Amino acid sequence: MEQLLNSNISSVQNIFYNYIQKQGVFKDKNALTSSFIPSNIQHRENEIKQLSLMIAPMLKGFQTSNIFIYGKCGTGKTMSSRFVLNQLESASKEHKTHPLKSIYVNCKMKKVADTEYRLLTQFLKELGENVPDTGLPTDVLYRRFFDRIENGNTSLIIILDEIDTLYRKIGDEFLYNLTRINTELKKNHITIIGITNDISFKDNLDARVRSSLSEEDIIFKPYDAIQLKDILMMRSTKGFVDGAINEDVISKCAALAAQEHGDARRALDLLKVAGEIAERLGDSIITEKHVDMAEEKIDMDRIYEIIKLQPKQSQIVLYCIIKMTKRQNDNKKWVDKRVLTGDVFDEYVKICNNTNMKVLTLRRVSDLIKELDMLGIIDTRVISKGRYGRTKEIFLTINENMIEKTEKQLESHIF
DNA sequence: AGTCCACAGGAAGGGCAGGCGA
DNA sequence: TCGCCTGCCCTTCCTGTGGACT
């Protein structure tokens, strides 16, 4: 027994020793993450200039317009905004101008920034106030927030990233209240920068919110394959050791990401994960084979992550959708196979009864299906079947060769 | 043209847990 | 301790709807 333990220790120690000794492919892995803000942001010079000009008056204590930034994911919206605000704050400190503070909130963060109360506590905490996570009336929080800004000596810039998610969750009352607070402030000001990838989002807003919130717009166009390659080349130089990666591999990552609406985040992920896979396999050079493996791993990880975070009822609903989709023995291509809400619900009831789970109503299951759609794991479309009623067609968006793995993963959670 | 189906999805509210402040 | 507040998950009730069928 003791001998077995010792052999385990020595094998693990060996892995660590080899890792330390071996020259890996990474020089600075951080440079390959999407949260890394480089000192030189490529192909976004115009947008950065535009944004800087819009918020520069804050340095002299003037009120500036609220700004809306549009662009698909991975087009550099967040990175450019954070870059400009970092520069703005340091300019303010360096030249001792009107003091400024910026707060960045990703509205997609569940349990952090998805309700009015949570957002206000987040703002207050950033401003140094101690507020409980629950318990206080919302109007008390608004008052504290107002007092803090009015009686403090800093103006505030709030970046609301993925603002469309916030709107879908809590409506536009919160945004309206923020703009109202701003009109009542005398000494300091708030500027709101809303970031979204939904170009039509603004149309949904109440007219009074739209007029005050979206005074200036900036649109970030998707990167093309050449621009993506430039970005990846620059990041690779920082991120990988010399000779670990060649131009062909970078081109492949750029081309794959360009197919997905020029998503730089995806391109960087591919590069980083390909590097990790190469390292794990003991290869000192990253090849196109590693990129292929990285592509599959990223997609699978995303699905696992979504599944893991879903409540059990939602997992059962997804499991039923997969089972019903697989059950179709027609000649249709996988992407054309679809199931209907009613069929999913019938299957759901059966599974709940078999597993002694509480059976939720059709109304609730319908909402769970909608949530899965929003997560991008399924696609839905409302259709009419004439006198046989109206329902929802549900398509799986999971890659066909990942279905089995996803199903097994769900089974391990449910049963 | 009217009927009818099978839901979609909005609104309201119940019930529970967690937390605050007097 | 108790009243009040919030978030969260859920149900109930209801109206709306597109198009096949009569």
C-alpha cells in the first residue's frame, strides 16, 4: 500500500518536474485572452478616437452625452471602451482635472448584475459604500446612490455591457431612473455607455429612455480575415515563444473566426486552446491539427458550462429535446430535425414521473425552452399548423457529433 | 367567412428564503 | 423579535394568434 502511494507521488512529481524543465509554447498566456488590453489596439483607431472625443468634456467637469456602442461579439467594443476609459482616468489624474471614476458592469453576469437591486448595490460598492446584498428598499438605494455622487467630488462613467440582456430581464425602468438621476445632479454627472450586439435593441426602448440614453452612437464593424490575422500575429508575438507557432496556423484561426462574423474573441480562444493542447501532448510547435482539436474542445466546453449552470428542470427539458430529436427516424438532415413544444412537454412529464421529480406546468416549461433558446443551445420558431394550432418548432444547435456526449452529460446530472 | 386548435406569452400573485432595521 | 423588503421560482388566469378546415 505504502509502495503504491509512493509510486503515485513520484509519478505526479515527475509530471511537475518535466513541466518546469520543458520549454512550453507560451511566453505570456495572458496576452492571448480577450480581457487583455494591449497598448496598441489594431483596426479600431477611428472608433477609439470617436469615443475619446465624445467623453473628453468630462475632464473639465462638463456633462457629456450618453453613448451607445453597437457591434457583434468579438469586434472589440468592450476592449476599446475600457481602453479609452483607462486613458481618461489616467489623464484626469495626471493633469489634476475634474475627478472621474468609471464602473464596468457586464449585465450578463447572473447573480451579480441582473436585477435593479443588484446593479445599484454593485454601483454603491464600487463607490465605497457598504450595502447589504438584499433587504433594503430599492428607493433607499437610489437615494444613497444619488447622495453619494452629488456629495462626492467625482463624476461617474458607467459602462453597461450587454445592456440588451439587462433590458430583457428588468425592462427599461432602471435606465430611465438612471437618466433621471443625471438630470437632477448639479455638481457631478453620470455618463452611461451602453454596449450591445443587438442593433435593433434601441427600437424596443421607451421613447423617453431612447432619447436621453442614446444621444450618440458608435458602430463597430466585424473584423475581416486579414484584420484578424494582424491581431493574432501581434498577440502571438507576445503570447508564444519564438518558433512555437507559424503563420499558417494563425491564418487558419483567423479564417475560422472570420467565418463566425469576424469574432476576435473566438480567434484568440482558438489560438490559446490550441497552444494548451499542444503543450499537453508534449509538442513544442502548434500545428493545424491542434487548432482542429481546439475548435471541438471550445464548443464542447461551452455546452458543458451551460448545462452545469442550469437548474435540474431545465436540464430535463434539454434532455427531452435531444431525445425527441434523436427519435426522428426520417431521412432529414440533422439540422432540419425539429420537435414541437407539446411533444417535449409529454416526454418531460414521463421523465419527471420516472425520476420522482416535481412536474412543472406547460407555461413554465415554455419559459425554460425560451431560456435555452437565449443561451443559444437551441433555436426556436413559432409556427402555425392551421386548425391543429400554434406551437413552437425547436431545433438543436449543438453540432451533430457532440450530441451523444451532451446527452451523456445530461444523464449524469439528471439520474 | 367563420370556426377551432394548441399553444405563445403577458399579468398578477403566492410562497419561500434571506436580510435589514427599529 | 417582527415587520418589511427583495429575489426567485412557480402557478393560474387570461387574451391573442395563424392558418387549415368546414
